[in-house]
Amino acid sequence: MRREAPKSLADYTPLLFPGLMLVVFFVVPFSTMIAVSFFKRNPSGFYTPDFVIDNYARFLTAFFGGVLGFSLLLAVLVAVCCVAIAFPFTYLLTKRPRRVQTLWLVGLLSVLSLSEVIIGFAWSTLFSQTAGITNLFVAIGLMDKPVALLPTFGAVLAGMVYQALPYTILVLYPALVRLDPTLLEAARTLGASPVRAFFNVVTPALRNTIVATLIMVFVFALGSYLLPQILGRPRHWTLSVLITDQAIYQSNMPFAAAMAVFLVLISLALVGLTLLVGRKENAL
Amino acid sequence: MSGLDINAITKTFGNFTAVDKVRLNVPHGTFVCLLGPSGCGKTTLLRMIAGLEEPTSGAIVLDGDDITPLPTHKRNLGMVFQSLALFPHLSVGDNIAYALRIRGASKEEQKKRVEELLALIHLPGFADRPVAKLSGGQRQRVAIARALALSPKLFLLDEPLSALDAKLREAMQVELRQLQQRLGITTIVVTHDQREAMTMADLVVVMGHGRILQAAPPIEIYRKPADAFVADFIGITNLLPAEIDSAGRTTILGTAIPGLAMPVGVAKASVSIRPEDVHLGEAGGRAITGQVTFVRDLGGTIETFVEVGGTSIIAVATPRERPNVSVGATVGVTLPPESCVVLGP
């Protein structure tokens, strides 16, 4: 089918509705937030319209900078862990019979129906000293006595990877299913062991998919704010936790807005950088 | 013992037997075509030789060594896939050098071998091109060069030319055969195209329902098909019913064919005769009388369809011996007994 460029104004009408939705539900609230981020806080009330950059200046202190750094690091780690686990898993899943694949995918979809709160408390029970998984290890003689595995950074990471993993698998699945299986067979006839062929052929052939998935999980993990509070110490709290704290408990809307804008800008910059690096490597 | 020995190899998928106790000896340097309709087990047989499919029973012996338990990557073979399976993220040169890279060959060694192979497939200077920018025929050649990079003992091709258009396919058949003869490499090609098999092979193996129906040089398969299936699958043929009449003569469609002997004790059989062996002439005499129903004049050859008592006989002639016939005419069909092959009933 040949696609023709739209010529008249009438050709653009199908775009009208989504465009309107985008303006009402994204452009307007986001612009309001940007505007509020320059307002002045009124300690007795809410905020007064103004143009100050105090909110941004305050953000550039060591404390908030540290939280931002931690949030980004956590999101990157979650993304890398998810893809590292999900990619080989999904690859092996696509080699199984159709029925087995469907069962696994239904199971994964059902995990998506769990809310973040349920996931958080389930993991906090699992990592607890009294009822946790370590009791099991003691029972089979792996440990001497049960210990609490939370609140720790590892617990936060485990919970967030668990939450993001189904999304990762569902995004990777279509690309891996469509992968030509003879690519791997060709590598094997040329003398590559199955594992080596996987890293030499399957991974590079799906590089764009992997990069896209990394970005998706990264953005997803950046917004997480419940799991760090349930499974971690205050120093494991992400920027999203601080934004909520400022906006709801400290009633400092301008500062919360400034932090949110900053987070969006940094994420966009990182995503852009990833894409840029990806394109450069492609050109080689 | 030199060459490839396939020893009673069987492959079953559940209840379905894809390959049934196949035995085949391929002497070193032979070009073999596995020929058959889809689902006859030819691709499964090739994949078992490559180690991509595990046989249910039987053994594959290469130059005296049992390679059945060896995984694919230790078998020292080159394979060209139907999809070609060129690595999309690598250049032409890197695709060809992949096997050498796996073996840890030095950069210079890889470069030298790539240049050799590119010269062999008539694509010099293509090393740095991305695979996506090649034409169908070029991709085909690159896949062949990649498979030959390590000078393997066995060269396997699975429907290698099916993606090409008819003209290019015929040219590649000749080229592939010449390449194989120059290198003297044992080659096995899976195909469903009998012309392709006739062009390239030293040995054509016709398969059906997981079994080998006939394994012989192409011209022998064409001249002396083992059964009706082979006769029908290889080229165009006339399959006609033959009977012994009350006088003890062999008859075809009610007309006695002197000189055509039936096997002892057989009263009814099928006879295969190639269209180019069927002669058309004046009606009467010893000829079978029939009516011309259609004439297809292709320029190079003329096919005449003659109906005899409900059975259609095809005769092919060259323009030089042009039979003077037209649709509706009554003609005499002569079947030379030496060209008739008596098949089973």
C-alpha cells in the first residue's frame, strides 16, 4: 500500500481527537506544573504566582542531588537486572511448545494484576525474620537462625525487579518470537556452541529491542515510590518519595513541581543519550 | 571408509514417522540431491545430518567416524539455509569470517580467507558492505561463501535457491555445480525442483513418506523410474495401463505392442513412457488410434495431447520433426517398446 502525504486540512481530522486528549490531559497539566515550579511558596497558605528560581536552587543541594543520583542508579539497576533475567528467560520460553508459552504468559499477566501495595507487603513478609524465607533456609540447614532481610537495598531492588519483570517479558516476547530460528542454527553449523551463538547472534540481532526495553523499565522504575518505603530505609527512598512528601505533607507545591520537572528533564536526557549511542553503534 | 554413510536412520515426531529407516551411502565428493514433495522427510534427513535434529535411531558415519552423538558445532560442516540466515548485524566480510572468528583465527588470516572466498563467488570487494544492501543472488552467494569458510567435509543446502526468480535460479544451479566440482566437496542439497536436481546432481535420491524410493544418477531416474510415483515426480510422463490379452500379447489401450515384454506372471501393469518418446503419425497399421484434443506450441517444443478411449497421451516433438496435426484430427500413436518402462500394477 502506498502512503500519501496528507494534503488538505481535512486529511488531518483523524488526528483531532487524540490531539485534543493530549492537550487536555498532558500539555495543560504539565504546563501548569512547570508554571507552579516557578511560583513562590506561601507558608500560611498554598502558593502565590511569582517568578522565582529558589525552588530549583534548593534542589541543587547535596541532599537532593544525592537522592536524584540514587533514584537514577536504582532505576538503571532495575532495568539492567530485569533485562538480564527476562531476555534469556523469554528466549527459552519461545522455544517451548505453544501451550506452555500461553500458560506462562497468563501467569505473568496475573502478576500484573497485583497492586504495588500487595507486592510490597508480600515481599516484606517474605524478607521478615519471623515469617520470612530465611526460616525455610534454617529448616533445610542452610542457615543457623532466621534473619531479617529488610530494610535493605537488596530488598528494594528485589521488589522492584519483581514488579517490572512481567512488563519486560511482555515487551521482549513479540520480538523474540519473530526471531528467525535459523540464525542460531546457522551460527551452530559455523562452529559456535549454543551459548556462544546466543550472545553472538541473538543478542546483537535484537539490540534495538533490548535498548527500547531498558528505557521502558528505567522510566517505569523511576516512578516507583511505594516499594522503597516498604522495603528500604529512608536513605533508599527515591526522588518520587520526596516529591510526594513535599507536595502532600509539607504543602510545598512549587518545590515538588520543580523536582518533578527536573526528574523529567534528566530522564529525557538519559533516554536521548541512550538512543544517540545506539544510533552511533548502528552506523558502524 | 571415505564418504558419508547413513545407517538405518529414523526420526519420529510423536506418532508421525518423518524419516523411516533410511540407508544411503554418499561417496566422497559426490553431489547428492534429496528430492521429493513437501513433507516427504528430506529436510528432516538433512537436519539430522547437520545435527540440528536428533535421530530417534540409526547412525550417521562420516569418513569412518560415527558423528551421531556430536553436536552441530563440532561436526565440521557448512550449511546454507532456505532463509539464508545471514547475520543482519554483520557486514558481508564479517558474516563470512564468523566461523574463523569462532576458531580464533587472526585478523590477517580472516581477511585473506574472506578475500579468497569473495573471489570464488565472484563478488570481490564486497567485504565491507552491509548484508541488507545486497540483491537476492548476492545474498545467496554470501551464504554459500560463509558455509565454505572452513573448507568443511560436508556441504549441506536446504532449498537454497527457492527465493530466487526462475532465471537467476537456473544460472545459480549451474554455478553451484561448477563450484562443487572445483572444490570436490561432498554436497547434499534438498530440493523439490526436479530440474534443479537433474542439473546439479551426481546422485538423485527421490523420497516419499519418509523413505527412499529410488537413488540413482539423474538420467537413470529419468529413463528407468522405479515406480509410478518416481516416474510422475521426475519430469512429465505418460502412465498407461498395460494388459496381456487372450492371445498372450502385451497390449496398451487395446492395441498390441510387439516387443514389449511383461514380467513373468504379471497380467496387468502400468507403463511409463516419456512424451518425447511418443511418435505421432498416420492412423492405421500398428499404431494406437486417437484424437488430438489440444496442441501447445511453445516454439522450442510442441506438445500434442491425444485422447485414446478416455486416456490422454502427451507427445512432445521439436519443430523440426513437426507433426502435421491440428485439434480434432485422428492420428496414430506409436509407442516404441524400448522406451516403455513397465512399473508395478
